[in-house]
Amino acid sequence: MEVMLFSAGGLRPSTLDDVKKLLTENKPDVIWIDINHPRLEDMLAVRDLFNFHPLAIEDARNQFQRPKVEEYADHLFIIMNSMLIVRNYLEFQELDIFVGSRYIVTVHRHCQPVIKEVKQRIERTGFFKHISSEYLLYMISDTVVDAYFPVLDQIDSEIDELGERVFANPSERILSRLFTLKRMLNESRQVAVQQSDMFSVLTRHEEDLLMNHEVLHYYLRDVHDHLQRIADITNAHRDNVNNIFDLYMSSTSNRLNKVVNRLSVITIVIGILTVVSGFYGMNFQRTWPPFSADWGVLFVVVLMAGLVGAVLIAFKRLDLF
């Protein structure tokens, strides 16, 4: 558990004892408590300190929840999902956020790069005009959403690479990866749409709890717009994957047609050779050229080579070989 105070000058460390005193004072500082790998005693401590609803505490402890926003008497409970690629697979990490009029509590089970980035963002900015829990919520949610774009760019690059590989040499390994990418894009779109709906509720509903409506309507609306853009980008990537699927099927069908054509040519050539050579294996008393002719074998060989050459030239002109 890390306790911080967010003020005009940025972040400074604090303790739970200082937080208890600050809650009784009328100061503009915003309390930010970040809990990584939450223990039961940590959750009970913040529950008793801020009077969190038991259902919200239960959701924060269970994790693996869909993005949503819940309104309680004196606080909001928000669930967001950060997104990253781990070992070529998409992974969503839950970030639970309790928002009150003077505090924010973030809870997560993994070392969230998002939290580190928010701290660095506050440090880079140095001075803040808006000091409120709503603005801190905006910075956290905006950082979570902005982290989606590099992941989608990485997926887009892989889609382009797979498209080039399909042209060169389509394989089942490429097809399997395309199915994986399609599933990843479906999941990311689902999460983006759910979070977009969540921020739509926050920006359109006049929450009595969130009094800074300038932040509520302008800054959080910016996050909502980013989520809609992410959904559009995801749809475009899914269309590209579907196009590569079609390209893969067409390429595989063309390769199969070429193989069948070549096998047909080989079959016809073998058939010609069999007919000509088999003719001389029949019980004829007289043949032409006669068996006794010195040039007979050479003539037959040249004849078979000529017929094979004529067939190959004919198939070549028809673009079948």
C-alpha cells in the first residue's frame, strides 16, 4: 500500500495517520492510496477509513470483473482494464478505482505500468491548475486508455506482416495466428465498448458526488472519445484480418489448382508414353517401324519425346503448367 497526496505541486508521500487528519481538515489536497497485490487487512483498512460499500470491496477482491461504474452513497466504484501483449497474447489486467470527493483508491493485483506512468506524468507536469479527485481520475483513466494504442499498433504491424507471408507461402501456422489475432481484437473491442459505455454514463449523468463538472464533462469526455476511436481502429483491424483470411483461402485454392493441373499434365504425359510403348507390346506380326529395323527404337523414342513436347507446349500456352 502506497499513500500519496496530490496537490498543486504534484505528489508527495504520506501515511494513513496523516490521511485521517486530512479528512477532518478543509484542505484542497487529494488523497491517493494505491494498493498492489491487495491483502485482506489492506482492504479492510481502506473500507473502514472511507466507509466503502461491502459489495465494492468484494468486487475489488475477486478481480476478473467486466468494466463498469457503480454509484454508492458517497463514492463511485469504477473497474477498468489495462491492455498489454504478453508472449504474443493479449492480456487484460483489472484496475479497480474508488472515487470520493477528496480521495482516490486504486487496487490491482499486478504491477501496473499505468500507475507508474501516471506518477511520471504528474512529475513531468510539475504544477496543476485542477486539484480534485475527478482530475486525478482523468489522468489515471486517460493513461489506461492511451496504452491501448501502442498495443493496437503492434497488432496492426503483425497483420501487415502476415499479409505479406500469405502471398509468399501460406501455411496452417499463419492461419492459426490469424485466428488468435481475431480473437484478441474481438476481446479488445468488447472491453473498449464496455469502457466507452461506462464513461458515457460518467459524462452524461450529473453526479452529486463529482462536483467539478468542468473535469467531468471535458476531460472525461476526451477519454470517452479515445475509447470510441479505439473501437473504430479495432473494427478496421478485424476487417484487415478477415481480408487476409480471404486472401489465405484464395491463395490456398490457387496452389491446389496448380498442383491438380501439374498432376493432370503428368498423368497425360504418362498416358501418352504408355499408349505408344504399349502398342509395341501387343501380339502383332507386323509393325511399323518393324522390329528388325535398326532405326525403329530411335524413331519410337523421338516420337514419344515429340508427343510429350507438344502436350507440354499446349498446356503452357493455356497457362495450365
